[in-house]
Amino acid sequence: MPDRRSILLTLATAAFTFASRADAVGAPERIPLWPGQPPGGGGPQGPIARDDSGAVSNVATPLLEVFVPENPTGVAVLVAGGGGYTRIGIVKEALPAALWLTAQGITAFVLTYRLPREGWHDGPLVPIQDGQRAMRLIRANAERFRVDPNRIGVMGFSAGGHLCGMVAARSDYRSYTPVDAVDDLSARPDFAALLYPVVSLGPPYDRTTTRRSLVGETPTLEMSEMWSLQTYIKAGCPTIFLVQADDDQVISPEHSRVLDEACREVRVPVEYHRFAVGGHGFGIGQSDAPVALWPRLCRLWLTSISVMR
């Protein structure tokens, strides 16, 4: 077992590496998702809030932060951190993923999305509204950011995995009334990488903050199914890369199994990687555990589906 000194040294090295990569990429451009008030109205007042982990809440103005690699390959990925739809794991999940993506030559768009329990009139719809709008904005700005509009994917963690999965599976669903010409563009991602995602909101997998945030404490079975990802998996859905640790004590590994089975039943291509150890919230995998291999596996998967060349 490593001693305290070696652990601190490892953390310091990781922090230095993270800062160095961030400096190399440069300060991200910020793009508001909506030209005015987001759909439906309502929402919180005041500035965005950050907790000690760097997770954000009180999101009054949803936005994209754009991380452009030095040598873009034309591939882009929308990144969504988790947090049970009560906060968004920006520092622990989304930003490390964005920096890893840029190191592969992939332009990363980190999404700060609205949270359904912060007073928005459209309630549980607001994250998917923001996810769909983000995909359309990326396509609208494809030429400016040197992105191929046919090689745009999503990457989500935990509740962010639920959000990205819903954007992928329900891309033809009009979650809001179009506000400008951007909304004429497709919201469909070309691929989806989902890390320890929330999938089902129904029993026996309904002991999640995501379920409480989206459908409340005592939802009907119909409401739970309406917000369960596997309900919408059908032929033609984007190919999925799925990662899960069997010892996850926050989101049951059964969520990923349910999604894997739903994809295979309708022949949606899915690559499912199970790790014995990893827990929940391992993010990009800054550790010596086998789960830290998933970014390498994801890179190989992107090559296998002809996204990376």
C-alpha cells in the first residue's frame, strides 16, 4: 500500500499535469446556448455557484466552453459531467475529459446545463433542451471550429451519461420550440460514450438522485419509464461506448447491463467495458487501477468506428 508521501506526490503530479495541459490548450471560449431567456422561463437568480469539488449549480445561463486542440482532427465531442441533476461535476469529470479529448486532436465542448430543480418552468425537460441545443450549436459553428458535422459525439458521466444518452436516443424529439435558424440543424450525435450512466428510473433501479431530480419522490411507473433511457433505444440510434465498475455503490452496475441489453436487442452497436474495481465517479481514470484504461479503449473504439482516422 502506498504511503502518505507517495500519495501526495501522485496528487501533486496529477495537478501539475492538469494545469500544464490546460495552459497548452488555452482559455476556452464561452458560448451561451440561447440568444435570450431559455425555453419556458423561470430559473435561479444570481451567479453560478461552485462547491469545494468544483461542481456547479445555480445555473441561470447555460453555456458551452470550447477547448480547441492544437491540431484538430475534425472530430468534436460534447461533454457533460454528472451530479444527479442537482450539480454538475465540471472539475472532476468534464474538464479532465475535455483535456484528454484535445490531446487526441478532438475539439471538446463542455456543457453547463440547467438543473431541473432550480425553478425552471419546464422542469425535467431543461437538461435535454440544453443538450439538443448544444448539439445544434456545435454543427452551426462547425466551420469556425474546423469540425466535421458528421463526426460529432457526446460523452457523459453518471447523470451526464443519462443526459447524453437521452440526447442520442431522442434526437428527433422536439423538446422546445425553435428559436432561430440553429434549430433547423440536427441534434443527433454520431456516437455516444457513456461512463457509469444512470439508465433506468424505475424499480428496482430507482434509488438515485437523478430519479428524484427528474420525477420526484413518488413517481408513477409511466413517469419513470418516460425518463428511462432504455425506453428510447431503437434501431438507428448512434453507436454507444459504455463503461462501468462492478463495485459502484452509487449507481448500480445493473443500469449499464440494462442499457447493453436494450442495445443488443435492437442491434444498436454497443461496446461495453466492465471493470471489477473503480467505484463511482472515477472520471477520466487518474489512477493505477485497471479502470484507468478506459480512455485508451475509447480511443481505439473511435478508430474502429471510423471516427478517428
